[in-house]
Amino acid sequence: ILVLYSPYLILYRLEIFIWAVPRLVPSAVAISLVGLFLGPMFPIMMNQCGNFIPTHILSGAIGWIVSFGMVGTAAVPLLTGILADAKGVVSLQPLLVDRLSFESYRGLRFIAAD
């Protein structure tokens, strides 16, 4: 579980760095590192499903998880575009920082419960 949630702390710090340092090259390097840390999240989460979901419903549950993930990949860019159109592009970085901090908090709370 720590492998799953510890990259969120790194991502949170990288997003704060991108927000605080408005330079092209350091921000581009930080964004590439964000992609590097976000890439393995979905496969790790799918692997961890076997630890939490009973085996007799595992394949169906993974199907539902993937389905909701696909709905999210369709809906989130639309909602982000609507937000950027209404409030401006500057509103997107605080949104990312907020989402990453929420996921970090949720993950660390889950780890502390074990």
C-alpha cells in the first residue's frame, strides 16, 4: 500500500513546484516527472485489487473499476475544459494540487489504519 500512495507525496511536491516556479525548463522537467510517477499508478491499483476484493467477484469488480476509470477519462477533460473556460487556465494548477493533496491524505489515513 505504501508503494501505491507514496508517489502522491512526490507528485504533490512537484505540482507545488510547477505552480511556484513559472519557468519553462524546470516546469517541463517537473511535468515529465509527474508523468513518470503517474504512469504505474493504474497497474499497481489493479494489482492491489486482489488483496481487497474477494476472489469470486474479482473479475467482475475489476471490470467495473476499469469502466468507471474510462468514464473518468472521458468526463474529466470535459469538466477541466469547462472550468478553464469559465475561470481561466490559472485555475487548473490549484485544482491539481487539491486533488493530489486529497489523494495523499486519503492514502496516508488508509496506511495509518493498518
